[in-house]
Amino acid sequence: MKKICILLNGPIKNDPRVIKIARTISKNNFVDIFYINGSPDDQLLFNDNVQLYHTVKKVGFKTKIIRHTFFYNEYSFLSHQVLKTNKEYDYIYANDLPCLKPALLIKAKKSTKVIYDSHEIYIETLNQFLPTKAKGLKGLFYKFNLKFLKYVGEAAEKKYLKSVDKFITVGQGVKEYFEKKYDYKGIHVVMNCPEFKENLKTIDLHSKLGLTPSTKIVLYQGMLNNGRGLDLLIRSFPLVDKECVLFILGNGPLKDHLIKLTKDLKLENRVFFEKAVPFDDLPSYTSAAFCGINLLENFNLSKSLAAPNKLFEYIHSSIPVIASYSFENNIVFNKFKIGIQTNNNIDEISSSINELIALDTHPFKENCREAALIYSWNQQERILLNVIQ
């Protein structure tokens, strides 16, 4: 049995990809996870082959300076957490660019290999963390800061990739980006697909929200941040059939704005919010919806090329999908007719929802069941296990 150390720059409960990876690897290997801001019940997610080490990270002035300059240094302390255990590992598994430098610092001290798992094009996500509508001197500062962050981030990633032993990413579009950007060959694609399961349990979401059984529930689940069409989605609902409601399931920096927008548009009886639920409970909510929404926008290159978890989660719950024309959405829709694609504007989003309401959705659901067999973690974990040999 091999020993693998996984590095994660956030809470484990917030990352279903890392949960699935750790569960798969730990079937026949020992796994230690070093991560940020854990919870007492995190161990319940895993078997006895997984050992958890979490650190409470306080954000002070120094951290903010690093985050807005040489951001790839922010989680270097994870290397100290690992090294002080004096454990030996076969692999250090770095999740995303912030965890790559600490992984390589460990490699420099130990006889180990590094697997880099890029969940997204991290340097292309940096505009999500800076104000986009600032004007005057503040606007100029943020534009300069973004250019600086991207410049140093690209330079660091290019340098660090030379010392990476194995490279994994989430989809074909992101793979092609890295191949072209850094002339890197041999990248493995492990997609963010759920494990295939028969007979998913479903909660009574209508009763929970106080709705009649005939009401159609349109579901968005996932992070509430820029680039996901959420503002447009809410603004489209005055034009959507009155027997239809929107259920937004998740947390994120846009939540307060979206709640205020809902109140401003007087849609409190048609747009409902619920905080994120545990990873293992999510399918019971998803399967209770009429359809799922996946409106990725061209907010940045990473969003444009993303292979979103929610697309596959909707498929596995056999609910039709309304999706934008993004790179990975197009690949799936070209293979399986699982719903309707739409442009990201208010008129077309509302028209697509109304069109789906009027259709017989059983063919879409049958196609989702067929697609779920292809886009499943059961298929993806084989690729992962071949990487870790």
C-alpha cells in the first residue's frame, strides 16, 4: 500500500472532488489530508485509511499582502505541517496552484513525487477575487493588480511544472489550455462526475418550501459567485411561467446581492435560498427538482472552459438541464440530448425555461440516465488509479 499526502487550501467539506479522490485512493492506500479550517465530524467522510490534519488559518494583514502579490506563497506553511510529522510519502497530491509550491517544498526535502491536480485555470480565476466595477484610482489599481497577479502566477506555474511528476486536470478544454500554454505533454483528465447510484433518495422539497405538488422547481446548486449567470437568472424570472419557482442551493460571495435583488424585484415568493448541504446529502435535493441550471458565462477563461460539477450532478439525478453554450457543456450536449442550451440573456433564459415546461421531459430524463453511465466517477477513478501506480 502506498502512502499519499493530499494538500488542500480550504475545508474538505467544500470540495467534493477531493472527497471523491481521497475515498478512491484510500481503498487500497493510506492517505493523509492536510487542509484548512476543518470540522470535528470531517472524519465521518472517510474510512480508517484516511488521517486528517487541519489548520485554522487566520487572515491578517500579512496574509492579505501575500494574497494580492505573490499569492502562490500563501499556503507554503502547509509544507511545514507535513514535514514536522516526519512521515514518508510516495506522492504529494497538490490541489490547485496555491498548493503546488508547498508540495514542491516537501519534495525538495523528501524522496517523493508530486501530482498536480489543477481543478481550473487558477490564474484566470483571479478576477473573481477583485472588484470588477471600481472606478477612478481604485479601478486603475485593481486592473494593475490583476495584471501583476497573472504575470507572477504564470511565471510561477511555468517554473513549478518542470518539477511536477504527474499532471491531472478536470476536462478537455483545460487540458488543451495547459498543453498549449506551457507545452506540457501527458496530462490526465479526471472529470468531476458523481458516483453512479441506483434509486436515489429524494426529499419532499415542495413541502419544505411550502409549494403545491404541481409547482415546477428550477434548481441552481453550487457556489454563488461571478460567472455563473445568477444575476441574469433571477432577473429572468418575472418572464417565467408563474407555476415555476427558482431554488438556489449554495453559499458564496454573491449571496447577499442575490437576496437583495430578489427583494428588489419582489420575487420572494418565487426565488428561494438554502445554504449548501453536505456532499452526501446533495443528490436528494437535486433529484427533487424539475430541471437544473448551468449558465456558465465568459467571465474569464477558466469559467469558459470549466467542466462544472453541477452539470454531471443534474445528469445523475435524471433531471433535464438548461445550459449555456460553454466548451464542456457543448461536448456533453453534442453526445446526449439532456435539455436545452441557451444564450446568457434574460429573454432567452426565460424562454428556455418556459419551453422546457411545455415539453414532455421524459426523453431528456432517459438520456440523462444513459449519460450518467458514461459520465460517472466509476469511470473516472480508473484513470486516477492508473496515475497512482
